[in-house]
Amino acid sequence: MSHTLNASAVSGHLLVSENRRSPMAKADLRKPETWKTEVGGAIERTRLLAGLSLKEFADRIGRDERQIARWISGTERPQLDALFAVDALRQPLVIALAELAGTGVEVETTVRIRRHA
């Protein structure tokens, strides 16, 4: 089957032959997933910012301490939605994840005290 295209009808559009495909990015499955370790560090930072023991932290999230320890060590995919769902952990989690961003992101804590007369 053959198709004819009018050049003026496709003006401004790049035509790519169906037979030519862009190379797809491939993950190197032999390489460890370092993001899990980095996010695990942010989860531990969240726990510390919240001032909770591992048991208290796990209880707040409704998970077992061993599972949280696996998240922190990077051996298990963390469930960030479970952390974010706990109001008391939301702010520490956002701070800990922002710290992961590195250069170009500055985390600043401001304390304001307003006295009512």
C-alpha cells in the first residue's frame, strides 16, 4: 500500500519513515538501583527530623519495623505514599527529599513567633 502526502499539508512537521525508529534507552539491569539507597537515606532523615524511633516511625505509617529498615537500606522499594499520608511526616519527608536534589535547591527553615497583644 502506498500513501502520497501533499508537502503543503504537512508543512512544519517532521516526517519520519515508519521503518526508522529512534533507539530506545535501555536500563542496565546489572547495575544496582542507587536511587533506592538515596531515597532510603531520605526516609531515615525523615524519621530523624520527626524525632521518632524506628518503632514509633513504623507504627505511624502502619508498617513493620523490618520493612521500614529495608526501605532505609535500599533493599526494598519504599512506599512514599504511605509516608506522605501521615500528616506529621509530610513536612519532614518533603524536606528530606528536597535535600536529595543537591545543587540548585536550598532548604531553609524559618521560625516566626507572633505574640498576640
